[in-house]
Amino acid sequence: MSNADTHGDTKPTAFAQAMLDLRESAVLSGTEKRNLAICAIVAALWALLPLFSTGYILSLGISITIFAGLATSWTLFSGPTNYISLATAAFFGIGMYTVAGGVNLLPYPVLILIAAVAGALFAALIGLATLRISGVYFVIFSLGLAELVRQVVSWGQHVMGTSSGLYVLVDRSDSVFFWQLLVFTLVVFLVSWWIGRSRLGFALRIIGNDEVVAVHCGINTARAKVTLFIISSTFAAIAGALVAPRWSYVEPTLAFSPFLSFQVVIMSLLGGVHRLWGPLVGVIPFTIMWEFISAKFPSQTTLLLGVAFLLIVYFIPHGFVGLIEDFSRRRSGIWAALRSKWQAKGGGHE
Amino acid sequence: MQRRNLLKLAAAGVVAGSLGLGTAQAADTIKIGVVGPKTGPLAGGAAITHFPNFMMWQKLVNDRGGLKLKDGQRKIELIEYDDRTSPPETIKAVERLATVDNADFIMPVYGTGFNLAAAPIFAKHDYPQLAQAFVTDQGPELIKRYPNLFIIQGPTKAFARDAIAVLKKLLDEKKIGNRVAVVNVADAFGIELANVARPLFKEAGFELVYDKSYPLGTQDLAPIVKGAKAANPDAFVAWSYPPDTFALLEQAKIEGLNVKAYYSAVATAFQGFYGKYGQLAENVLGAGGYEDTPAIRDYMKIHKQVTGVDADYWGSALYGSMLQVLEQSIEGVGSLDRKAVTAYIKSRTFKTIVGDMDLRNQQMTRVWTVGQWQNGFFQAVAGDGFTNYKPVILKNNW
Amino acid sequence: MDIIIIGLLLGGTYALMAMGLQLQYGVARIMNLANGEMLVAGAFGTFWFYSATKFSPLISLAVIVPLAFAANWAIYRVLITPLVRRAKSQGQLEVDSILATFGLSFIFVGGLLALFGGDYLSYSYLARPIFILGQPYGLNRVTAFIGALALCAGLYIWLHKTRAGLALRAVAVSPSAAGLVSINVPRASALAFALGGAVTAAGGSLLSIFLTFDASLGVVFTLKALVIVIMGGVSDIRGAIVAAFILGLAETIVASLVDPGLTLAAAYVLFIVILLIKPEGLFGRRSS
């Protein structure tokens, strides 16, 4: 990876193309403006949710919002690089413990900032250390990492001899909580979108397609990957910090639950990791299916969740993104056919 | 593509809305919501202490025709959800019960953190929260925050303090020496207990010859027990959780860790513990314990008959008593007015299987904290607010 | 000395957890997240057998192993084969198998819950000390350790001395090349998967004589097994066995000499350090 600069000019065409694309992306295209506007409208509508329900639907909305944020930030790193990370819980837990430890000492916004910085520093450390590891080794490595953090925190709690940091008693209505999370998720989306069209995102797409080519284009692949990992992990830490007051009580097993990491990965994969909106279309149906089964079959929840899961894997092989794109392709195919037919007919009259 | 997102969102609303439709029932039953872990790390304990009690209550109440309200007798119907030992799931399930199922009452959830996570929802909808399996030292602050929260369990401090007091008494009677080996599981309750206990041991004049934590889910406790044994203690105290409580005793026997007083915290009170170890478990001390009364013996017998599960000797009877309190309060008020029921609970003492229960200060003042297996019954040997404790028997060698 | 013996005993325990997954992942290339549940199923099977018949739990192996083999063969044939067929690349298969076996683990937990309830299940068997060099050790742990050794040796010999074993090893190295030398790769993979499942269930059965289980415990074993298999390097069963013993020894040394609270932390540090030095695991080969 260090030899990147020496080979900077070996692929002049790809490089020139990259520069061209980059220049184009500096201005917003029409489609992008339209998409941003639609995004803003959707977010605004979603923000109205607490006006309609403050109970169950709102807590479902909270679930969807938080997982949308977590899954999107996970995809930010893992989508383009194909590194499946199971370390979400490590950063989430760090955020949570930051808040739990300081809730009586510092104002809440400061704690969120500290959580973000702590997450970023830790991610930088990890990112720099783990570049050599790839594939399934990275998957389990990240899992081990999360467990390691949990073990150290538990032990630290015992040694420091304090348990007061476990309680996070902050008064906050669910609506405020929901809006906070929504802002968080929107920031994740905007950052992801911005990175997607920036120099960095472009570099990552090349890395994802072929790392060797990327190196030859003069891309510092190591720096690109670590930067993304830091951004993605910082978001997970912020999410943990935001959720802590809702849980009221923080314990190692729950804050660093490996299940959370798996849930985020699974939701993102179900959606599709190559589109910005992919995780979102994974999170929404997944959460609703999960809820539906929990509510309707309380005594067989686990069994049926498993069955539902298998059905999804077998019948929606390319994730929800694949499903939607197939559908839209087919639909546009029909439209095109209709239009050409109509034109063929009407054209004669004109 | 964003348009389709919008569609998804709309669909989300519709689906979520329809979740509640099927559970709408005729208004002639009283709907009782139950949330707890059927899967996940806490499921093992909940299967013994949490779920069976509600099942038993439902059966007993419905067999006698239901709860007596002013407008006649009404049977109870349980609506159960699995929270998979995950706080966000607990929150959602309780919200679902409150706003979709319109449960008349919601039972406490299982575990300290979970009850805390659910407390704001209970408060928001005025449900009395008779929290069980809820051990905290923040009681006074919590009940100030949540006027509908009742804590039916002693504070963390009481469990550590009384266990140490039991040992202290033996020390004062010169029955044991002052060397104590302490181990604890590095998770919430274990950490809290260990941290509360450390200064108390020193105050009582004990020497902590071994004081280590071990991670939750440790598969081999041999090094810890060996370490404790090497310190040559007179008493052994483990602030432990279910799987380790079992493993520690077996390991102690194998290593020949012979002490005059052997204490392990959570799950020592399970009948499965005595069932597994029989004579070995005899005279083992642990958290919980019941006074040996006919009421308690009856309760345990009926529990087994109705649910097929053996009640434990710590939380089970408190759950049973809590349900008696709730039952008497609903019938006393004569309606399902939750605010009135909460006020009723705060206004008097109740006759229950564990004796008089006084929740006027929202926290139970009488609780057994230390028990000891004596002839197959986990006898209360210490506690708060009782007078009739069994004397502690010294433990024989394994 | 006794630290080493305890460490070896624990290593045997870990080997029982990890060998099955090693076969399933190393040969059949299925990252089986339901592996821990299979282990719990083996343990529950033995519990049930022991409480019903009062015969030695070891005899239950004769029933559990064939059953687990058949069940895992069926799982591979019915659930996994379609995924293998449609996967365009190793990465695609990995993602699909993670998703599918994650679902499968839920089904297992739900099934166990329905069959046995959520209660803790444990029984006492051979819970008496055996003295080795004057120090006491749990006879049940020693028994399980001997079982682990027998399994390790049996598998190793089978893999290295028989034709079927050779085929499995060839598939582990390169499925496509193995196909070229007329090895029936799908059949070898199914065999490895089924064998892995049977070994895991046997492990659960042996562990049940000294560990307490409940229906939800599987994930704990899956995580441990994943760490061990990856640490050892996925394509060689010796890797998993050596890694299991290294972890067992390391944890015991830390627990005895440093602080028991740091045992698992030490295990993960070791795991991370090994991967940093040798990113393909102890016995791993660098892939091109």
C-alpha cells in the first residue's frame, strides 16, 4: 500500500476519468437535487410521527430510526470495502459507558462529544492495526475485539469499585428522544451521501472493484479504509451515547451484546449494501416482521423468526434492493414497451 | 427510489397499526400483560421465578370465578411477550401492552436493568409497577422519580450486609476464623454486591485473603477455587450467577475447599441446586431464604402442581405475595382504575404468604436476605424486619 | 504443574467446542452460526437420556452421534445445497450461509425451548476428585478430556489415513481443484458438514457432564468456536486443536497467576495478537 505514489501514473486513463468524474460531482445534478428534496420530505414526514402516536408506534419508530442509522453507518464502511465488521457493539458500548460514567458530572451534549471522540480514537487504533487482516478473519477479529472491550470494561468496573455509573437517570420524553435519533440518522445519511460523491467515495468504489487498480491509480487505500472505519465507528459510539438514557441502566452484557452487531449486519445484508438506501429497506421490513412475529406468536417467537429468516434468504436472494430493482426494471420495461407502442400508434396521426 | 421508501414507510404504519387488531378482546376479561425473557441470558432464571407465578395466579383466580369487581366477577387473561433479554425489546413490548393491547395491568418485567428501562412507560400510563427481581441501592431516588414504582426486594446493600452479619456472628462466637475468600462474577449484580461488600467485610473485622472477579460465562472455575483454597480461608463467599453457582460448588468439592461457611449468591435458592447436589448442598448459604411456615409450604406445593415447575426459595414467594397484593387491591378498589389501585397499595398493609407486606413507602421493608439449606428447605437465617430466623449451622467438610 | 494440567483440561473442553465447526467451515465452507445450538442439543439429548435411563451419559453418545450426523446431513442437503448452487463466489456463499444459519440457530433455540423449556438443565456425574500428581481434578473433566483426545486422534487419523479423509482435505485446500481430480465435492462437503455436526453434538454430550446448560446458551459456544477456528487457521484441523489448547493454557495461566477477571480478555488479546502477526491463523495458508 505504501508504493501507491510511485505507481500513480501507470493507469492514466482511469485516473483521468476519475478526475473528470470528480469535477462533475462538485455540482449537484438535477437528479441529485430531486433526490435530496424527496429525502427531506420523507424525513420531515417521519419527524411528525410523535404527533400521531406517543406509544407503541413511536417506540417502533425509534427502533427503525436507530437501526437505520446504525445499519447505514455500518454499510458506509463495509459496503464498499467488503469488510464485514462485527464490532458495532464495541463502539455502541463505548458510547453507552461514556454517558453512564459521566452523566452526573458533565452536561449531556459534552458526553456525546466525548463518546464520539473516544469511538473515533479507538477506531483509529484498531483500523491501523488490522489492515492486514481480511475476509472471514476480519469478521471474527472484529467480533473478538468487541468481546475484548466488554471483558476489559467489566473487569475495570470491578477494580475501580464503583457501580454508580450504571444508572443513567435523565428525564426525556420519547418524542424528544425520537427526534434526537432522527437527527442522528439524517446526519449519517448526509455524511454517507456526501462521502459517496466525494473523492474518498470514489476511491472506495475503485478499491471495492479491484484494490490493485486502486493502488495503481495513486489511491492511498490504507488511509481511505481507515478513514471510513473511523467515521462508521464514531457513529456507532454516538448511537450508544444517545440510547443510554432510554435504557436507564447500563451493564456490560447488554451494552456490548454481540447480538446487536449481528442484528445490524443482518439488516444491512438483507437490504443490500451497494446502495445508500439499501440498509434502510432492510431495516424497515425486518423490524416490522420482527414485531409482527413477536406480537402475534409470543410463545413461538424465536422459532418463527428463524423460519421467516430462512424464507427471506431463499426467496429474496439479492436482498430487498435486488427485489426492488428487479421490480422497477420490469416496470420500466413495461412502460417503455407501452410508450413505444403508443408512439408507434400516435406518431402516424401527427 | 425514495418514492418507494415513502411507500415502505406508509406500509410500515399500516402493518404496525394492524398488529393490534387481532388481540382486541371482549371486555369481560381482565387483561394482564406479562413481559419477560423466554430466550437470551436471563431466560433460565425467568423460567423458574418469573413466568410460572403468573400462570399459577391466573389458574387460581379463574378457578374461583375471577376477580371480584363492583360490577361482578371477571376472569383474567394473560398476554405474554418475550423480550429476548434485550432492553429495547422490553420497552417495545411494554408499550405494546399499554397502547395496543390496552392491558388493564402490566406485570413487572424481569431483572434490574429491564425494570428500570420500562419504568418510564409504567409511569406514563399510570400502571403500578410492582418490581421484582429488582435489586438496587438507588431505591429512594427511584421511587421519588416514579410514584407508581414499588420495589419488592431488598436493596443490594442488605444482601451483602446480612451475609456479612451472619459470618460476623459466627466470628464473634469464635466458630470461624476471620479469613474470608471472596469471588464475584463480573456482571451487574455481582459487581454491585462485591463493591458494597468489600468495606463491610473490613469493618466487621474480616481479612479478605482472596478477592477476585471472574468473567460471566467462564467455563472453568478451577483456577479460582484453587486460588481461594490456597489462601486458606475460614469462609468462602461467591457473589455469583446461575451457571457459576452450580459449577463453584462442584469445583469446591473436587478441590476440597473445606470451609465452615460457604455462601453463593444467585441460584443457591433454586430447588434444582439442591436437587442436583442433595447432601452436598446441605448447609450451603445463599441469597434469599424463606421462613418455614405452612403458608410457604402450601405455596410451593401448589406452584409445582399448577405449573410443573419447582418454585425457588427467593423470588418466587415474593412474586406470589406481590400478586396477592395486586389481587387484594383490585378487589378492594372494585374496579380497574389503575390510579386508585396504586393509591390503595400505598394505603395499607397486606396479608400475604410471606407475612404482612407493607408497601406504603413503595419499598418492601421486610425481606429475607440470607438462607441456608437445612434438611432440604432453604431456611431464612437473616433478613430485614423479621425476628424468627433459624440459627446458622456450620458446614461440614465435603 | 497443576496450572498446566488445568489448562490442558480446559483446552480439551475448547477442542470439543471447536472441532465440529472447523470441519464445517474448513471443508464445507459454511460459517455455521447454528453450531453452538447443535452443541446444546447434544447436551440436552444426553441430559434427557441420563435422566430417563440412568445409564452412563457416555452411552448416550451411541445414540446422539448417529442422530446428529443424519440431522446435519439433512440440513446440508435441504438447506445449504441450494445456497451453494446459486452462489457465484465464495463471498456470496459466506454472506448467504451467515444469514441462513443465523435463522437456523433461531429455529434450534425455539425448538429446544419448546421441547425442554427454558430452565437450567444439569446433572451430577463423576463429580469426584481424581488425583494426578497429588493434586485433585474433577473426574468428569478428565473424562471429557479423554473423550476430546479420542475424538481429535480419531479425526486426525481418519483424515490422514483414509481415502475419504484425503478427499475432505483436498476439498479444504481447494474445492475447484478437488473437483478436477474427480472428487465428488458436493458429497465430500455434505460429509464434512454432517461429520462436523456429529462431532459438535458429541462435544455437547461430553460437556454436559460438568457444565450447566439452558436453551439460549448456544451463542456463547458458537462465538468461542469461531474464535478458535479462526485463530487456528480455517483449512487445517490441527489448527483448531492447537488453538484450543493454547487458549486453555493461556486462560488458566492468567486466571491463576494474574487475575481471573482478565481470563477472557487475555484470550481475546492472544487471539488478536496472533491474527496481527499471522493474519491467516496459526496453520493457515496465505491465499493468493
